[in-house]
Amino acid sequence: MTPKSEQLVDLIFKKLKNYENKKIFLERESLNKFVLSLFKGN
């Protein structure tokens, strides 16, 4: 994973973890796999 995509995953993870209206159960590794699958899909 490139440093740029790693930063993107970190940013999304932090934003979702700080979302207060709903509880979001999220693991960073799961998000990482999801983002990678999006990049590979194109």
C-alpha cells in the first residue's frame, strides 16, 4: 500500500471512529482491506 493510500485509510478511520450520532464498530484492518478492494476493482 502506498503512503498516500495509507494516509487516506487513516483519515477515514479517524473520522468514522469520531462519528458520535451512531456507534460504528470498525477495525482498521477491515477498513484497510475494503479500501484495497476498491482500488483493485478499477
